[in-house]
Amino acid sequence: MEFFAVNGKRPVRLSEATRKFAYESLGHKYGLLTKETPSVLLDGYEGFADLTPLQKYDIAIRKIAEESPIRICEGEKISGAATLGNAIYHIIPASFQDKAVCGSVSHLTIDFETVLKKGVNYIAALAEQSLEKYKGSDRQPFAESCVNCIDAMRDWHGRYLKELECRDEYKDNYNNLKKVPFEPAESFYEAVQSLWFTFAFVRLCGNWPGIGRIDCLLGNYLEKDLANGKITLEEAREILAHFFIKGCEWVCGGNYGSGDAQHYQNIVLGGVDEKGNEVTNNVTYLVLDILEEFGISDFPTTVRLNKNSDKKLLSRVADVVRLGGGIVAVYNEDLIIDSLVNYGYELKEARKFANDGCWEVQIPGKTYFIYQPFDSLQILQYSTLNKYEDCEFASFEELYQKFAKDLKERVKALGRDHLHHFIHTGVPTKDWKWKPSMPCTVVSVFEQGCIEKGLSYFEGGPIYNMISPHIGGLPDTVNSLYAIKKLVFDEKKLTFAEFMDVLKNNWEGYEPLRRYVLDRYSYFGNDNDEVDSIAVRIVEDFADACDSIRYNSGYMTPAGISTFGRQLEWAPYRLSTPSGKKAHEILSGNFSPTPGTDKDGATAIIKSYCKANLGRTVSGAALDIKLLPGIVNAENGVDVLVTLFEGFVALGGHFMQLDIADTELLKEAQKHPEDYQNLSVRVSGWNARFVTLNKEWQDMIIAQTGSKI
């Protein structure tokens, strides 16, 4: 039984039974079973149509807990499963008159730490206290909903215990699940089960949460059990492997647009704890073992690195990365922690950072997060350059200042969009009242602040509330400005008006000039200070604009840089670029070079990216680098990757996604998908099995791969 690797063969450490379980799960068995029962039905509930949205929500969650199929997979070591198919599509899997009752929540990492250390009963007690506190107020219904949803989770837990108790072969599962997650976990096995069961219930209800710092959550339990002789590392690896295999229960095969593994269940490894002590432990290495053996792309994993990271960890991460699949990325936690502190977080909070289920930075279990993406290239083309009609600039500086003004106006408009979440009374933000929003109690009970405030996740309940503007198309904008600077203002090969006419006609009749612009200039990603300085300026101006709306929007508004594949949906609206690209081409992803423009290797890309003050992009700035297998196949291949990691940290990077990809292999997978079912590629903040991407997404990945080293 083989699990596909782009480069080399995956090792075998786990038992044949566990490998069989993994193969069945990745082979669509449980995903197809899940789709057989899309949702629970609420049509028979008398008077349902007349209830409030929150009352409907509570009934839906109760029905999900009472009626969703109970699934015990053959040989599983941990139990619980999200068995309603519509949850796969980011909606609550409960329908009334053929319509979903409610949407659901993603881009968050919930408070697993409290579940493990104190148990859900502790959270239930907080909910009862909140209900007493807010009785008779407009916050009473939410407090009641918190109590109701925890009771529903208790019912679901009871159904699993009843099923397991009847089956002798699952006696260990039954004993391990009896107390958790309602009581604190006392062993590694209980902790893994508690973490999984809580996660499974939240996703059963349609939500897509991240996992967060799994080694920080589980490490102490394993160390204690190892010291007491209660478990061996081999046994722990088997148990933890079942957590990852269970997480593939929504793998269904087929074509899913942006891939079938995009459920935001991201994981973070390593880094320091709130006291500044290194977290890396046996769980860290067990996770890397499992990812290396199975290549499971459903849990995109990011390792927190710093200037003191152990060479052993760097080498182990490189071992996994070199097999391909893009499963493991890296954070530079030195920069990120400093950026969070500078933004106003306490140091101990900043050190706790994880992700939102993708790669954007947040404090897990305490943060409402959403991002607002926009295309900076369209701002340049449509606003600054007026679609290449009736515009004139006497100097490059005049042009840049107009673009910076247009960029700031766009960010201000995003800030104004936030205001609809509030009833505006009294002093701005201080006296504003949150408007009622879509019910989301299941995630609210696992976000600190919600129960205590009597406010849901969407209504200001979490401790930190964040809407992050994300600039996209940044390298394309940088290259466009640079090309105008060089061609018009420095070399004076044609006037500004003449160049606008060329662009308005999509370069038709000017192929020699287009080839000159494409081939003569060294664009972003080649360590060219002249062009990179434009990127530096834009990042500063964008971050300033984000900061300017922070204190009158009701939210924290940290800057971020990303596309998340939106270069596909933006392409039809993009005009020809001054840097030689024709209209509607698919251009740069995240803060990575425009395809075909990076000519000087991965080190040059990292240097260009790191020249910007990425500490200002508090939410995150993603860099994608794809390497050909030959680069890391040599005897010193691991050393090459380790050097890239170390350089990335030393130069001040933020977040880097490295993937080992082969253009010809990807093209072959397009032709014969049946032979490449488990071939994984990094897309953006998520991975996808390549054959489950539609052709448009596949072609984009191939184009990006072909442009790399």
C-alpha cells in the first residue's frame, strides 16, 4: 500500500492496520458514506417557521445531535464522526422546506486548551452562570442557546458511548471516551480523544475550525505518560495517526473546484509558549512522522521557526517538505510576535499565536476573524490610470502618489463596510451596540469572551474582534509601476499618453516593445532593489491605511497580503499590464512573483519579499515557492531547504509555503487522474489533492510550477 510522493518514497512506521484505515479514508470510503445523509429534516417540527432564528438554530443543533448517523470505523482508536454530508459544504446540515436553516463559521481556531485542561463541564457551568446573570435582558436568549448547545453535545456523546459499550472490540474506545471531553483529560490517549471529539462535534454542526498548536495542546500529556511508562512512542504515534486519518472523513473524490481538502483544519507546530520556552516536543516529531508517511493534505501544517530553532527540527521539517505535497509551511515567529506586540497585544498573548484555519495570524480561542480581499492591480488600472484613458502624469512620483491615494480610499471604503454590524449610538465604537447576527452558538461556546459577555461570535463576543484588509495582486502592481517608470520616465522610449494607447489596445501591433518590457527588466522576485523599493513603499502605505481605520470601525484592522487563488476570478477584469502581460492573464499569487518573472532562484525571491517591512502586515503575508525535485534530490537536499528556512527567518520573512512540484508529473496527473489520487499540492492557505482541482485551478498550479526553479 503506497501513499504518493512527488519526490522519493514515503517511509513506513505505522502498523498495517492503521495504514489500511488511512487508505480507506483517503480512498473516499467514509466521505461517500457521509454524503448519503445530507442533513437532518425539520419539516415535521410544528410551528418551526414562526420561531426566531436562534430558536430554529437550537432545534437544528439538537436534531443533529440526536439523529446524525453514528459511525464507528473498523479498527478506529478514537471515536466521533461528522456524518452529515451538507456540513462538507459549509452550512449547518439541517434543512426546513428543502433549505438550509443557517450558514456556519470558519476562519477561526477554537479554545481546545480549556476543553483539555478544564473540560466542557467547566464551560457548561459558565453558561449556566451567564444565563442567571442575563436573565430578563436581551442577552438571555443567547445564554439559553449556549446551555442548549452544550446539552446537545452531551446527548451526542451519550449516543457514542452507548454504541461503543455494545461492542467488545471497542472497549478501549469506550473507556477512553467516558469522561472526556466533559471532564479534563488525564492521559495522552484521553487528550487526543477529547480534542478529536470536540472538533468533530463542531464540524458536524457545519463549522470549519482550525486545530491550532497541537503539540502545545498534547505535549505535556505525552511526556507525563512516557515518564510513567503508561505509553510508548510507537503506541502514541498509532493513536495520533488515527486523529489525522479521522480528519479525512470528508474525502469524496471527484472535481471540487479548489480541491476537496479545503476545510481549514490547519495545524501549527513548534515555537515558544507564553513564557518564552520552546514548545517542540515528542508530539511535534510524531506529527511530522505521520505527515511524512501518509502525505495527508487535509491538515496543512505550519511550523513556527525562530533564530534559535534546533537544527534537528529544521532538518526534520526539510525531510517532509522534500517529498512534496506542500503540506508543511513555516512561520517566522520572531517577526510575528514582535508585530503583534507592536500592534498592541500583550507579549504572553502574542506568543500564543496560531492561525485562523488557513495561515492568517490570530490568538486561538479568543478571536473573531475575517479578511477582506481586494485586487490592487485593478485599483491601479481602473482608478489611477482610468482604464488607460484620459490620464497623464508628469513624473513617476506623481503617478505613485495618485495610486497611494486610491489605495487608501479603497481601504477606507472597506472600513465603512464594517459599520453595518452596529447600531450607532453615543460615542463612536464606545457606545455602539452590536446588531443581532446569524446564530453561531456552537463555535461561540468555544471562544473565550462570548459566554461571559452574553454575545455570540458574530456579535462582539470574543476577546479580539478582527477584520483584516488583504491586498492582492501586489507583485503585479509593483511590476506595472516599475515598467512605467523605466519605459516612460527613465528611458523615455515613448510618452505616457503613447504608452496608455499601447495598453488600451492590449499590446496589439507592439510585440517587439512587449518583448522588450518582458525580457529587459528585472521584476519583483529577483533581488532588484529598484523594483523592490516600490513594493516596500506600497506595503507601508497600505499598512498605514489599515491603521487609519482601526479606531473608528469597531474592529482591529491589521494589514495582510494574499490572494487565496482569487487571481483566477480577478483575471477576467484585469486589463493588459505595463509589464507586458496581456489582458485577462492569471498573474501572481499571494506575495509571490508574477509567473515567468522570477529568474534568479528561491534565494532572490525570499530577499525581494523580505525587503518589505512585513512586521506591518500583522495578519500575514504569504510567500509561495515551488522547487523542482532535482533541487532537493541531491545528497545535500535537506541542507538546501534548511538554509532557505534559516535565511527566511534571518531576513525577516512572515509565512512561507514551500512545495516540491514537477510540471510534467502534474500534466500526467491531468491526463490520468486515476493513477494520482493522493498527489497533493499546496494551493494557497490550503492543500488539495491535485486531481480534485478543476482544470482552471490545475492549469494555474502548473503555470506557477513551470515558472519556479
